[in-house]
Amino acid sequence: MTDRTERVSQLRATLSLGLDAKGSEKILRALEDLLVPHGLYLDGGLKHSGDNSGLSPEIVGLITRADGRDLSERDKRWVEAWLASTPQVAEFSMSPPKPADSPER
């Protein structure tokens, strides 16, 4: 018997420079509100939340399936489509689904 690790995708989404903390949190909540009904979960959150650091706010974390099943390429493409259609997302990247314990996430 082998232990199987679920497949997840590393997300990094850079939000528009100048977006304040409230605006950044609104985008994060919108993403989470989109993921949950589809059985997906963001294990992460805001980094540089528009806190006057001079850095663009970012959403960083792992996209997983809430039920522990593997994240599919279809799930990944669906999240990417939402990110691409959100004007406050300046750029983003998502890794191909990989085992959660993979060192190259």
C-alpha cells in the first residue's frame, strides 16, 4: 500500500499597484467565493496587501480540492480564466498540478 498525496497548484497573482488593503481583500474574497461552490480551496492569502510598502499586493497559496481529490488541469484552467478576466489582477501564474509534498512547488 502506498501513501498518495493529493495534487495541488501553486498560485501567485499580482494585483494592480496602488490597490489598497480593502480592495485587495475584496479581490481575495471574490476568488474564495468563486472557488468554494466548485469544491476548491485556497490555502494561502494576501502578501503585501497594499500596506504602503510600495509593493504590489499579491495573492499567494495553493489551490486544492476541498474533498482531498486531485486538482485537475480543468480546475486549473477554470481558475486561470477567472484570474485573466479580473481587471485588478495584473499578472498571475499557476503551476501544473503536482503532489502537495513536491519540493518544486
